[in-house]
Amino acid sequence: MATELVKLTVNGKLFEVPKGARLIDVCREKGFDIPSFCYYADLALQASCRMCLVRIEKMPKLQTSCTITVADGMVVTTQSEEIEKAQRGMTEFLLANHPLDCPVCDRGGECELQEMTFDWGGLEERFTEQKNYYAERYLSPMVANDPQRCILCKRCTRVCDEWMGEEAIEAGGRGAHTVIGTYLGWLDCSQCGNCIEVCPTGTLLDATYRHQTRPWELAQTVSTCNYCSDGCQMSIGSRSGEVRRVVARDRYVNGINGEFLCVKGRFGHPFINHEDRIRTPMIRYKKGGKLIPATWDEAIRHVAERLDAVAEEHGRNAIGIAGSPRLTNESLFVLRKFATELVGTENYTTTDVHSLQPFFENLGAPLATHRDIRYAKTIVLIGGDPGEWQPLTGKQIRQAVRNGGAQLILVNPVPIRLREQTALFLHVRPGTEEAVVLALADPAYDSLAADKAGIAAEQLGAARQMITSTDGDVVVMFDAGLSAEAQTVIAQLSTVFGGEGRRVLMHPLPLFNNSIGAHDMGLMDRGLTAYDLLEKAGGEVRAMYLAGGFLPEHLRERPDALSKLDFLVVQELFENETTAFADVVLPAASYAEIDGTFTNNDGLVQRVRQSIPPLHQSKADWMIVAQLAKELGLEFGYELSASAVFRDVAKNVAAYSGMTYPLLKDESNPVQAKHQLSAATNFGTTVSALHERVDSMDATGEKITVTPDVGDGLFRLGMLTEKVPQFRLLASGNPRPETTAVSPLYQIGRSVAAGQSTTAD
């Protein structure tokens, strides 16, 4: 539907702008700078800083442009002596209680108040009253607080509420004695740090980066997060070959996440420079022996000889190859090329937990972007917990409901925190989410689905009614752990719910940063999973080449599988449960040390850029594979260039056709992979297959009634986050230290040095 335009005059210039747009946004888009502190796009209005004043014809007083929506014929003045005097006065008020400690403030050089004062501040301080003073403190292992710098813009309280749904940080007190604080003085939340990001001054600070360096001393590199599948854009700040901090500030990057990051994306980077990184190639010359450091040439030669020997004795399919869903598209593509064109094995896959192959083979509607989610009218969430495992998706759902009036239909066996935003919560028995999928596809199965899921059949009808009455976008999200039958039906739900004025979009929720890319690069096209590959270990598969180790859940199911192999090669960052069985271990580079791309759950292909040189003797995963291929007699011809690999990807992967690095350089305008859409030619057969699966479900399970704690997924330690001391504190329950005046880590360090027990041991 076309947007209605109205005529607006700003500083004597006539413009046509969308009706109902926010005046401050329109003026800024047209090049008229308007200062503000409390205003933040897409957040509830505060209108407290009074810096965004403008003169509007026929209005008796200056108006706050953040609270005004444009109207036809409106005449606006943004610059005049009257307006400047008012803005200088407001700056003077803001500085009345503000300490002049810019030289020692971590925000110095990035402080909005500092910059605004240069533009609008007066030359003298006329207030002689004693300043309010509050001692510095720590609000959590991640967040430091200097209350005297606060200008009460309340951005932090609004993002905590609207983005995260936590309300962990709030304003207390009245008037000039108002302070921003937390319940009992300690943050019991997801520790996302978004309050730090949006703070315009040095009031809330990154406690992990504090006093390390000045902002202008950091080299800023725009890259993509390597944790969950949301694919948040961020700026990596590095100095002297070390990553010092990660931010998403719009002065450096303007990606799909704006200034949003979760606790992992913002604070989970210290693993990059960790002392436990594998430093050099290592060879175990005999089973049960020690890993011995070796040169790259020795290690590659040894791997080539052993793989050749296994293939000659047992055949090419005796070699299994797997790549981690954390690797770049380039590395996964080269790994598959190595498996198919050189080794010739059919036993290749990824070490992901779940496969999305059935979903993409039957995809009937485009993938929804995070912007689509934010402006959707109805969101259907089947299983999963985006708030813990895909935090940006969770944030977009909350804002769609709160700020956009969307209706959320939640199908889940667990009363997750997102249920607070639901219009309809289908609280099903554990493992019966697929029964609801069946009922959504065909009302004839309502009675069966309701019986298996333990819900009322009327709720299923209500869910369908909410979807079919939607005018606008319907986004269907689902946990990647659903069965192949359920994924196939979900992929074709657009045939059921699509209609006039209604668009159905899909949004899978895989766990890892490049789970979608691993599928796109073809590593799952044999239908083989990591569990299947381990099942073959010692039988059909005699040797394995792994770019990234197996996950703990893989090895828990088959703990002795790797010990049955004749030969195992692992490329990794750290020694772990997989490298314990390896005959050769090769040091891989982290995402901050390489160039490449990740594909997120929107299908957006986003750049990963090198921030620091590879540590020790580590190399990019694709470079290691290409070096091994050359030793085995096949030259890929990439000449150490990730862009050359991506050109090959664009030629051979249909969904990436026409893409180049220059095309992907603008993170504010991301490019979506062109996944092929399929017609629902056999939808009835697919539904029948799901019916058989649902019919065999147990209908006696007890429902889960306990809501998981905040951080149930976010704080769970993995191979990377366990290298971050603050995450160990969070995983142990985020205990409040004896005093909040001193860093929690410093207090624990002193306790350990004194031989005392700590809660983080």
C-alpha cells in the first residue's frame, strides 16, 4: 500500500514526507541536524532532555521535535538565535552536576555530552551550588557505573524494558536526586550491556574493558558475531594485535541489529587472545602417546600420507569429513570441495546439532529478515527460546508486540519469558509441538493434536483465526530441532495461510552463527548428520578430517566412537574432547583473524573481516584445507585470497549467484541469499507423514510449569565462553561480591591468591 505524503517546510525548503513521521527523524534525514540526548529511534518517547527544540509556525512555544509528528502544511525552523539560546541553556543545566573528568573517562572521545557541549555549551559555569556526588561502583561483572555522570536520559531503562523485557535497571529518587540503579544494587539480568551501548555519557561502562585504552587508539573493524545465528554486526576494537572490546555503536557500524548485542557478542571475545590457544601444529605419532609440536610442512605431509594410506586400504568412503557450523562459508565450501573433488568420499557433513535440509528442500516462502519480524503483524513461534539462543530475534519479537502492536502465538512446552508478550500461548506437553504444526496445516486433525499436546481444540482454531485474519506479514518461526516431517510441513504453510493482503514469511532458529551457510555450502546434501558419521566410526569410516571438533552432546551419545578410528585430524582453536583423540591437531584462526562471510537466519550473507593478524601459527580453516589439497596433488588456485574463494562460491552455489565482496561491503544494506522456493505439489502426502508421527506420540507427559531463569542458555559455558572469566561468574549464579566498589574479578583473584574458596571455583 502506497504511503501517503504530506508537504513540510523546514528552514524555508519544501519537502514531501510520509504522513505521521516523527519530525526529528524527518529533519535529520533531510540534512538538518537537531541535537538530542533522550530521543532514541524506535523506543518509547521520554522528552526530558529538551535539546531537540524547534519553532513550529502557529505554535506559541518552542516544541520538542521528538514528540511531534509531521502534518500537511507544517512550517518548521530548526536554527535560530532563540533556539540556540534554549539549547545552550539546557546544556548548562545538564553540566550543573556533571564532573569534569573527561581525561580519565572511558567514554572520552565517544561521549555525546562532550560533543554536544563543544557545539552548544556556554563558556562559563554559573551554578555555584555543591554538586551531587555518588561513588563509583560495579553493577555486575560486566557493567560498571559512575552515577555522577548521569544526565537522566533514561535510554538504559527503556532498552532494558523494551528490548530485553527485563526491567533490571530503573530510575529511583525524585528531582535532582534521581539516580539510575538496580534492585539491591546488583544486576540480575541477561547482562547484555545494551544499557552501556546506548548511554550517551560515561555513566554505564564496559567493566571488562575499563581503563584499558582510549577509543581513538583502537583500530575499528566491522565484522559479524560468531555466536548465534542472528548474525549481529559489530565493530571489533583492536590494538597491538589484541582485541580489546566489541561494540555495535552506530558511529562505527550500522547493521541489522542497530546498537543491540547480547552478552556473548559484546563480552565473549577474550577467547581470541587467550593463552590456551593452540599455538602450533601437533602430531601424535602413536596411539596413546603425546601430541608433539611440529612444523606446518611436517604436519601437512603426515596428514596427506596417512589419508592416502587409509583410502588405498579401505576405499575413499573410509574417510569422513566434517566442518563446524561456526566456520565461514569460504571454509565450508573449500571443505566440501576437498571431500567431493579430491577425496571422493560420500561421508561428509557438519558438526551441527540439527539439520535444516528438509526445510530448505521444501521452502515455500521467503525467509523473514529481522526487520520483517519487527514490523510483522502476527508472529508464530513454534518451539525454541529466542530470548536465550537468538537474542536479536527475541528483541525484535518484543518490540513488534510492544511498539508495533503485533500478536504473538507461542507454541512451547516451556513457559519461556516471551510468553509475557503472547496473544495466545499454546502450552503443550514436551515433545508435542509438532502436533500443533499438524493442526495448523489441516483442521481435520484438531482433535488428535489437542489430545496429544494437552490443550483445548478451541485454542487451535483461535490460532488459525488469528493468522487468517491478519492484514500484513505473518512470520512463522520454528526450532531447528523439529523433525524432518514437521520442517517440511512448516516450509509449506504459506499455501495454507497466504492470501490477499497477507504475506507468510519463514524464520528458522538454528543454534550456530553459520548453520544456514553450512547448509548452503552443500555439506548436508547427503542427508548425513554428525551422529551418523560417529556411528560409522571404526566401521565404514576409518579416518576423519574435522574442521572444528564435535560438540559435547555428540560425544555423550557415542563416547567411544573416536577411539575406534585409525586416524583423526582436527583443526581447532583450543584442545578439547575431540582433540584428545586426534592424531594431528592443526591451529585454526578465530573469526577476528580471517576474512570471509557468514549467513544468518535471515539468509543474509554478511562480511567477516580480519581485525588482527592470526595468533601464533594459526591459519584460516580454508587455507589449511587448500594447503593439504595441494600436498595431495590438487591445486585449488585461490592464492591465499578469501575473495577468490567467494567468487568460486558465487559460481557454484545458486543461492549466492552474482554476489561479490564489494556487493556485501555495506552492512546497512545486506544481501539475502536467493534460496529456491518450491511449490507444494505433495503437501497432502507430507501432512499424512506428519500425521503418522503425531499419532505415535505419547499423550501422558507432564507439562513444564517453571519458567527458566534469565541466562539459562546465554550463560551456559561452551568452548569459547569458558575462556572468559566473567562468564564463569555468570554460570555460577552471578554471585554478588562483598563490595560493589571493587571489580568482582579482582576480589576473586585476591581470594584465590589467599587460598580461600570462591563461588566461581
